[in-house]
Amino acid sequence: MHNYYIEEIIVRGNGRKDASVVFTDGLNIITGPSNTGKTSIVKAIDFLYGAKKENAPFSIEDTGYEKVEMLIRSRIGKFSLQRRFDENKIVVEEILRSDTRRLYGEYSARNGKMTISHFWLSLIGIDNTLQIIKNKDFVRQTLGWRTFSPSTLISQNRIDSETSVLLPDIRQQTAFLSCLLYLLYGDDFPDSDEKETKEQRKVRRKSVTAYINESLSDLYEQYEVAKSSLSTSHSMDLKKSLSDMIFELETVENEINAALKEGKMVSKEIYAYDQELQEANLITNRYQKLQTQYKSDIERLTLIVDGERLINAHNDHTASHNCPFCNGELGQTEQTNYIEASRAELQTLISQLADLSEANNETREQISAISSKLAELNSQKKRITETINAELKPKATTLKEKITDIENFIGVTQQLNAMQEMQTKLKSDLETLENEPEDKSPVYKPKERFEVDFYTEMTNLLDSMLSKMSYKPTEFRNAFFAKNDFDIKINGNPKIQGNGQGYTSFLNSVVVMAYRHLIFTRAEYKPSVFVIDTPLLGLDERNKVESQDSMKENLFRYFIDNQNEGQLIIIENTINLPTLDYSSFGVNEIKFTEDKNNGRYGYLYDIYN
């Protein structure tokens, strides 16, 4: 089985009878008079290949038919493709063995991430998004089904082409040839990088030059700003100035560190003396409390001694010890004497108070000495702090700013020199590029990439086929396939020389058949369906030459003999169709009669001329 073939094409419309044509996987000939819808079948196929909706096979308004469906069989299954004539969406359904359907995918005809091209390419084994070279500068584009499908579907308006029937218009030729190379050899030339065009070089040169000039302008401005921030002496020898300043900064920072260390030591001393002062003040307070206590005790003892002395003096002067009421003699009470004890205790307290006063004086002297030392240390700390904050740190900051300025200046100067060198080099490169001969620029030439035997085999096929088909037997000497034209030449001359529309159409049909044979026998990826609309266009009875009948018959015999190369759909007018027993060769012949009373009038039902 071939990769795929078209099984049926159905055109549908609301209230209209389905118009259907059924195909086999071999040779199918659709014949009938003009204007019976033969060409619309070709358009329907192309429409489901992804043609624009403006190229729909029928007008909804004129015919009432609205959409087309194509049934295809392939190695991976049976599918239905459906598209309305006024839409770009193509719905693909997979038809299972039970004739049930499931959605396979919805595709866009031409644009978007998922186009119908993905589906068709998958049928011949191309599943990935492939980039092919599209012009001489190695620029690439995505390989699409429609990149090469015009070489397998030859419409009536191309069959009599005076240029190569295989090649599309000039803008698409390189992409087609790259695509054909991939179909034949599976080679997309991955090592061929895109080249810069002359126009691109001019744009790049202009933009790069503008960028460099703008960068240089900015650098010059930065240079002047940096230069103005430096003194004259520094600007004379920047490296020496930088070295001296760095050394001076290191010295200042060392001085700052030494001052900070000294300040830390002074702070420790201040803390220690503060502790001593607090202890001395505490002792003084205690001494004052003891002094107060001792004085109070001395006053108490003095009072006791004085009272005792007064009592004794009174007793000594009393004359009688009789009772004042009865005049009886009273007994004398023994009196306890506290004077001596109090005097002893008083002497002790006076002695202790004297000692305490002496100790207190010593402590006060100690407090005075500590306070003097603290005042000295605090003054020293203040001087250190002022030296650091008012002298050393500002000096260090100034040096750092100057060092930064010099470093920036040196950096900007180095950048400026580098940019000047860059500009010089770029100008040299641009001059070299501008004066470089055009032929030194690499150019992609796809026709040179085909293997030699491709052209040889095409030549042998064409020469053999035309000889067997009795093409102008009295004039024909040889045929070959010209690489430059990618087309047939007869007797060394272009095909149109001495030939009108009919012979040109005939020769183009032969070229397509040779191309089909080469695809079938040589290609890695094989399109399996070929369509030719009116291969005998122009070879009608009005200009009939005696050898034409043999040519026509031999061409159609070639179609019959090579059915094994895949599905072939031929559209031909009844008047030109050779008289052969097609059914005996297994040919599927579809006839339109343009007669309401005889056979099928045309492709669509109830549509008449």
C-alpha cells in the first residue's frame, strides 16, 4: 500500500443531494465536456490541501453547496477531512473499523500553529516542524505541504506553462527545490547557516557605527567630568598620584586605628576609676553616718553623766532623812552610780570619732585624686575623639574621593582608548566588507545540491518516454532535463520552440510523469497522489496532426502501465480522450455527459449550464 490515497470526495449543501466521486488507489480518469465540474474536483482537492477560501471549488450563493469532505486511506488509518467553503478551519476525523468517528484534530488551512500541512506531512512520515532554506542567503522557513504540492497537483492553468511545470513562481522556487531535496534525500542541510545579505550588512554597519559613535560621545563626556575633578599635579602623573594617595590613605587609616585603640584603652581606665570613685563615695557616706551616730552617742552619755552629778549634789545637801508627814526616819536607798561607766564609754567614742574623722579625710583626699584623674582621662578621650572625627576621618574621606576620581578617570581613559581601537577596527572591517567582491559572498544554489544521477535519470526517462510515445517522430532526436531551467529541452532547444499549447501541455505531462517516477523510486518521503488537469489541453481535432492520436494513446497507456506508482487522477475533455478499453486495465473512469437524459450530467446535481 502507498502512503495514502483519496477514496472519495463529497460536496454537501443544505437541501442539496450529496455530490460524490469515488476513486481507486490506481488510475482514475474523470472525463466529460467543458463546464461539467471536472476542474472543480481538482479545486476541491487543493482546497483541502489548504488553499485560500477565495479559491473554494464552488460558490455557496450560486450553487447552494456549502462544504466539501474528502475520505482518505493511509498507512496510519482512514480519515475524513471537512471544510466549509467560507471558512479556513479544516476538521479531521479518524474513521474507525466500526465506521464510528472520533475527532483527530482541528486545523487552520494556512496560518497558525496547527495547519492542515502538519496532517498531510504526517501521512508521508514527516512529523516534526522542519526548517528548509528558502533563498540564496540561507534564510529558512517552515516546510509546508503547499511548498511542493503544486508539483503533484497540476491545474489546468499550469499544464501549458512555457516555463518549468514543476517550479512555482520565482519567489517560491528555492523553497520548493529545498523541499524536493528533503523529499529525495532526507537532507535539510543543517550545517548551512543563514548568511547576511548586502542590505542586512548596510543596516548592521549603520547601526553599529551609530552605536559606537554614541558610546564614544558618552565616554568623552565622562572623561571631561573626571578630568575636571582632579588637580593639575594629579593629572600630570595619575598612576603616581594614585599610589601616593593610597599610601597616604593607609597611613591615615592606621592613625585612625591607633587612635581608636588608644581611646578604647582610655575608656577602660575611665571605667576602672569610675568604679573606684563610686566605692570611695560609698565609704564616705558610711563614714558620715557613723560620725552622726557617734555624736549622738556622745551627747547621750554626756547627758547621763551630767544628770548623775546633779543628783549626787542634791543628796549631799539634804539635812534630814525623816518622813515629811510623820517625821519618822526614812531608810536610805542605795544609789547605782553610772558616771564612771559612762565616762569610760564616752572616752572610747571620742577616740573612735577622731579615728573616723581621720579616715574620712583620707577618703575625701582619695576621691579628689580620682576625680582629677577622671577629668584628665575624659579630656584625653575627648581629644582623641575630636582628632578622629574632625581631622583623621575627613582626611580619609577626602583621600577616598580623590582616589575614586582618579580610578574613574583611568577607567574612562582605558575605555576610551579601547573604544577608539574598536572604532578603528570596525571602520577597517566595514571598508573591507564594502570593497569585497560580490562573488565572495556564499550563495545557496539548490540545483547544485541534487545528486548527479538525478538529472541523468530525468534525461533518460524523458528521452525514453517521448521515443516510445511517438512524439513528432520525424523531428524528435533527443530530450534532456536542463538543470538551469529545471525543465525539458527538445533537440537542445526550449520546449516551446516550434510547439504550441497542445504540444507544450503534452510535454509538461510527460515531465510530471518522469518526476513522479523518480519520487516513487528514489524519494525518502513519497507523496502518493498526483493530479493532472487536462494533459492534452490544446491537442484537439481542429489542429489535428496525424501523429497526435498515437501520442495521446501512448501517453494514456503510460498512465495505465504505471498505476503501481500511486494514485493518479487525470482530468480530460471527452473530445481528447483516446479510445481505449479502460475498464479492462482496472482504470476507474468517471464520466460526465452534460446530458440530462444520459448518464450523470456533471459533478453537482441539479446544476446545469
